[in-house]
Amino acid sequence: MAKPAALSDSSARAPAGDRVRVRVLNTSGVSGLARRATIHLRTYGFDVVDFGSGRTDTNALTRISVHTGHDDWAERAKRALGAGVIAADPDTSRYVDLTIFVGRDWRPSTETLRP
């Protein structure tokens, strides 16, 4: 598993001037992981508009579904998280650009994210 990119790494941040809407679902079975991933992604400039729990699969890896054809945005989210397998799931009727299914392979930072 790769480590999350440094905050100064512009290739891991949401592109300047673009609103990248993200939904985060915790599929790991680890309590609070969606909230931690939400805070982490917002730190990198992603607009997490929804988060919660999905169907638990304790063997699942983190997946990033691309709904609006912006594979480059998914690559940026993957770099920010340091985990993820990207797959196209076209659906222009969705209100999000990416859905991130957080698996057990993602490890939140051990540093305090907020004071």
C-alpha cells in the first residue's frame, strides 16, 4: 500500500477551479473510517458532499468509481489517499463525480487532523 501524498503535492489535490464532488462510503467494517476519509479528502481540496457506510466487505480494497468521465480526478483522489483501484461507472445523473468505497487497505493518518 502506498502512503498518502504530501499536502504540497499538487497532483494529489483537487484541480484548482474545479469542484470535484465526492461521496465516501465505508465498506471496511472499521467504525468511523468514512468520516476520517472525508476529513482527509477535504484537506486535499475535494468537496465531499456525502459520507456514510456501505455494505461491509472486510476483504475489500478501496475502490474509486468514476461517474462523470474524469479519470484524472480519480487519480488525484487515489494519490491523496495512498490507496484505491479506479473503475469507470458512468452515470451523469449522479450528483457526485466520484464515489470512494473505503476498504481495510486505507490507513488514516496518525496525526491529528483538526485541533
